[in-house]
Amino acid sequence: MNDYTVVLIAVLAIWVGIFAYIMMLDRKVSRLEKELKR
Amino acid sequence: MKLSWLDTTLAVLVKDLRTEARARSAVGSVLLFSVVTLTAVSYSLGGFAIDADIQASMLWIVLLFAALAGLSRGFVSETESGTVLALRLAAPPTSVYLGKFLFNLFLLGVLDLILIPLFQILLPVASANWGLLMIGLVLGSIGLAASTTLIAAIVAQAGVKGTLFTVLAFPVLVPVLVAGIGATRKAFASEPVAAAMPEIQLLVSYAGVMLAASLLLFDHVWKD
Amino acid sequence: MRSALKWLLGVATAAFIVAAFTWAPEMYRPNFATGGSDPWPTFRIVFFHVPAAWLCVIAFLVSMIWSIKVLRGYAPEKDDKAMASAQLGQVFAILALISGMLWAWRDWGALWNWDPRQSSVLILTLIYAGYFTLRSSIDDPEKRARLAGVYSILAFITVPFLIFVVPRVMHTLHPSPVIPDAQEKGSMNTDMRVVLYSGVFCYLGLFAWVMSIRTRIEAVRRRLSTR
């Protein structure tokens, strides 16, 4: 488990976090839009 | 009587010059600011011998800050004295911009004329290519005046006091700063004009682009 | 954007990250002591650094385009897009700066070495910080769109000067160790280019996605305030 594997895993973890956050925002906005359509 | 745009431009310029001659506020504050800044700079440098690079940088820093201090109020005076509407009716936007631009250029010219001799006294250069120095200053001043006139109009329309003008203007003027310092540095090193071609090209293209863009965009800032 | 596309983007980006670290071939740099060349692992930062810089410029260009459109005829959606793309431009600029600083720190021990390109990106962030300051000081939406739009156009006009012309001029001032510049695309082989361009693609996808979310949020906000 050398240095570069650690960095790779760290960057991947950060990306997963970012992706999850953006996805959550996307879902929230979609929900709000549906609400307003009613 | 139909006035040509040249007439209206000159009218705007003359109006500002006359107001200036009466109160001398813009010229006064620009000169005072530059003298104070220059004194502070040379004082803090003590008696240390500084090389041409640093001298060139100092010159332009003082020039830039004096310009920012002096040119920020170009349109504010109109809003303060309530003459905006009259100006809108009397002259087409292009004339208003050009008139203000020329006035700012005049202010910068005065600034340059005072600053260079003062600089020579406080932080003298042994020898220099004065022609190149003049070219750098003139071209730089045109670019400076072009950008700052537009930004001053934006700030005045936004109705904001304070440092917004400096915040908006300084980064936009960085290319002028870099090229101006480059050309001045070469002038202080007594290099020929040809050696400063990249800087001169940058200054010319910046001035041209900014002037053209400002003329196109000013309508949108000026209309209400 | 379809939900599937978004998941595809997520997976593709993850794949790109892995490829940048593993599949992309090793870059070498000359070792002046031994006369041979050494592996240069930190070069891999380029795959994250360069696409960020590209997207920064693209985002600011998009902002200028929407600013021109809003000046032609006001519509709140156009202004939203101008603002959102400027925000993303800032984000990518900061990403570019951070990755650049990281690279400089690992390779040269200094976070900042006045590389002309780096300095230019910093100036860009200052320009657009001014854009947001201007926006926040105007209340009337139409006025805000108009004045900020003009400044956004002015701001982007300086970009070619800052990114292309200034570095050339500054080279006669400070011949600095421009490592990222020298190695950028000139000496990259095709496999590396593949990773680089896929990085650009992924960033582009992210840009489009976040832009759409941002503008949808603004639209919702407006609908709520007029209820």
C-alpha cells in the first residue's frame, strides 16, 4: 500500500462525497419542482 | 441645430475641464495622492540603492493607485450634482463616454507630467531611454483611461460608494500593469524601443480592445 | 438530464480518476546528475489541473455569452445562467490554483513561485470576485443583470490577455521554472492525451449538471417568492 494508492483512494473518496452531495441537491430540487407543479 | 458627435464629445470634455478649473478637486486629489504615495515609497526605501526593476514597479504602483483614486469619481460628480438627466438629454451615450474618457486621459497626462520629474528627484535613474518610457506611459494611460471610464460609470450607476471601484478596476488593469512595468524596466535599462515590442504590442492591443468594448457596452450602462 | 446520464457521469469520473493514477503511462524527467531520466509521478496532477483551467475559461465564456444575451433582452433565467456559470468558473479556477500549488509544493517545495499562468488565474479569481461584489450591491434585478452583465463581458475580454499575452511578456521579466507549462501538451504521448481529454469531458459534464441544478434552484426561488 504505497503513497500513491493512498492518494488515489482519498481522491476517489472525495469524488464519491461530491457526487453524492450533488445528487442529493438534484433530488431536492426535483422534489420542490414537483411540489410547485401541484 | 444638429450637433455632430464630435461636437457633443468636445462639449462633454470642455464641461468637465471647466468644472475642474473651478474646483480643481480631481486634479488636486490625484496629484496629492501620488505625491503622498511616492513620498511614502521612497521614504520606506530609505537610502538603499534599488535596481531598475524595482524602480519600474514602484513607478507603476504609484501611478496605478493615484489613477484609481482620481478616476473613480468621474461619473459620481454627475449623480451628486443631479446633472445626469441633463447629460442624458444633451449628448448621445458615445459622446458622454468619449468626453469622459478624454477628460480622464487628461488627468492621467497631468499625473504623468508631475510624477516623472518627482520620481527622478526622489528615486533617480542614472540614465534611461526616455522615448520608450514616454511611449509606455502614453499607451498605458490610454488603456487605463479606457477601462476605468467604463467601470466608473458602472459603479456610479450601481449607486455604490466606497471601494467597489478599486475592487473592480484593479484586476482588469493587471495587463497594463505588467506590460507597463516591463516597458519601463527596459527603458530604465536604456534598451531600444524594439526590445520592448511584446510590451508595446500588449499595451496597444489592450487599449484598442478596451476602447472598442467600452464604446459598445457604454450604452447599456448609461441607459436607465 | 436523464438520471442514467448522471450516474454514468459519476462512474466515468471515477474511472477517469483511477486511470489518471494507474493506466496513464509514467512521465519521465531528465536527471542532470546521472544523465538519465527519472520517473515523475507528480506529473499526474496535470490530469486534474489542466482540465480545471480549461473549464474555468469555458465557464467564464459561457457567463459572457449569457451576459450578452441578457443585455439584448432581460429575462431572469438568462441572468441566472450568467451568474451560475461565473460561480462555477470561480470553482474551477480555485481547483486549478490548488492543484497547481500542490504540484509546485511537491516538486519545488514552494506553494507559489510566480509562474505567470498561475498568477493570471489568481487575477481572474479577483476579477470575478469583483463581479459578485457588484451583483450583491444592486437590488433591482434588471439593473443588476445589466450592470453585472457589462462587467462580465469586460472581465472575459481580459482573459485572453491574462492567459496568453501576459505570460509571454512576463517571460522577459521572470524566467521562472514553468514546469507545468513546458510539459503540458508538447511532450505528452497519446495515452496521456486520452486521459486528459476524458478529464475535460468529465469536468464538462459536471459543469453542465451543476449549472442546470443551480438555475433550477433560482427558478424555484423565484416561483416561491411570487406565490
